[in-house]
Amino acid sequence: MPIGVIELHKIIKSVVILTFFILASCSEPNKTQALRIGTNLWPGYEPLYLAREQGYFNSEKIRLIEYTSASQVIKAYKNGLIDAAAVTLDEAIALLASGEQPQIVLVMDISNGADVVLGQPSVKKITDIKGSRVGVEHTALGAYFINRVIEKSGIDKSDITVVPLTVNQHERAFLNKKVDAVLTFEPVRSKLINAGANILFDSSQIPGEIVDVLIVDASKLTDFKEHIKHLEAGWFKALDDVNRKDEKTIKLLGVRMKIGSEDVLGAYEGMILPSQKMNDSLIYAGLEPEPGLMSSTRRLSQVMYENKLISTQVNTEKLFIKK
């Protein structure tokens, strides 16, 4: 039977209304969804998981997603699979240079020896890596760090063969002697040192240059405003637990990182975990003097551009939120 004009009008009206509600729900998903945070395994990010374990996070507001490498985290961020990402400062700059709009909401840690170049037992000093194979993660941090190692040690780039390795390949490649040295970090650092590796270079020799931050896309800051406040409260509670170094906390951290208590304590000795007050002074634009991280970010960006780690110069002030 043919559909009448009135019936057809009702059907069209229903479809329009249904489409409106579908589009509305798609355009404002963050009102009801948890803030999805992507990380890879690194002690500086572990207070997030400690906060979850201790019940400081509401699962309806915060969802942690762990990836096997920083490269995967960045890919997920670019593809919209996560809303926030724990990345190194140079990776945040690289994202900005690629057209993304990341903004720093938290300084998670400042590496002060936790990032290292480790050599095989026969490799005693950094200049011994001439003519060697050096394992390096294919990330902005990996490229930046190896460039700084070369500059600081006076080695020529042509003196080494860079072997691209993902983080989860570092330990096996080193132990199987696939590389003569590896640029790595905790928890692999402790495991390889315990296996006889020598520290050839570490981040304490380039102070303040390797910083981990939590970024959120600028377009999502408003929708996730309350989620971010909740995140910060839980983060700093967990940081208090880490700083107290009580047995329960150290055990929880060790289980996740698959290292012993002594190595957990050693891992955190190689980094600075900024307090809430220090965070504010580091990242909020509009302060006098300018936030402490702004000048170093500007300098880092210039080094990255000069070394062709980014193809264009960027205004790094866009990374900072105005207070």
C-alpha cells in the first residue's frame, strides 16, 4: 500500500530527530566518557597506576591505557584513540610541529640520570662506542638523546650504526649481543646493569632536557576540565605515597615494573617528581617570571629544528595553558 503524505512526513520527521540525537551524542562524548590516558612503561608514569590501585581515581572519570612503546602512544593520540598522552617534552614539540594542538596539563617527571646509554661489559666509556651498533628507539626522544650524546662526547655520527629498536626489544637485543650499546631507561636500565652493563652516559649530563609531561588536545580541555582536576588530585596523592617510600607502595610499583624494591628506589633517585606547587611554576603561562619550562622548551625546539628532528619551527608557547 502506498505511503500517504502525512505518514511520509512523520517518517521523515522521526529520521531527522533520530539523526539530531545521534549527531549530538557524537559531538559531545566527553560529558559522559572517561578521560582516556595513554602511557608506556616508565617509572615517571607509574604514579598514575598507583593512584588507580589506591582508589584515588574514579573509573568513570579516568581510564588508563598502557602501550608497549612511546611510538604506539603517539600513534593512538594522533588517531583519537586516547584523549591524553604521557610523552616526553620533545615528543610534545614534535606533535605541535606536525599540526596537532597538545597542551601540557602536568609535568610528570624530570629525568636526572634515569635515561642512559648502556654498554656491553667490554664497552667501558662512551668513546668506546665508535664503530659500534647502538640500539635506539625510533622516537623523537631517541633521536634527540642520541644527538645530544654525540654532541657531548665528541663522537661523529658516522662513527656509530644506529639500530632501531622498540622499548620492548631493548633488553633482549642487548643480552643477545645484537647491539654493543643501547639507549634506554627504567625498568630496562636496572635489569641490564644487574646483568653487567656499563653506564656510558646518562641524562644528568644534560640537566632539565628530558622532561615527561601529560598532554591533552586543546579542543578537549573544556569538556574534560573536571576530569583533569580529578586526575591532578589523584596524581599528587600518589606522588605523596611514592615520596614516603613505604613498603606497600614500593612493592606495588615493583610488581608492575617487574623489578625488585632496591631497583624501584634506584629508579626514582634518577628523576625529579615535581610537586603541585612546582608544577604550577613550570607550566602555567601568564606568570611572572615566565614558567620555568617555557624557556627550556623554546631552546629544545630550536635544537630539534637545527638537527632536523622537526621540519618547521614552532611557537612552543602554544603548549602552555594560561592561568
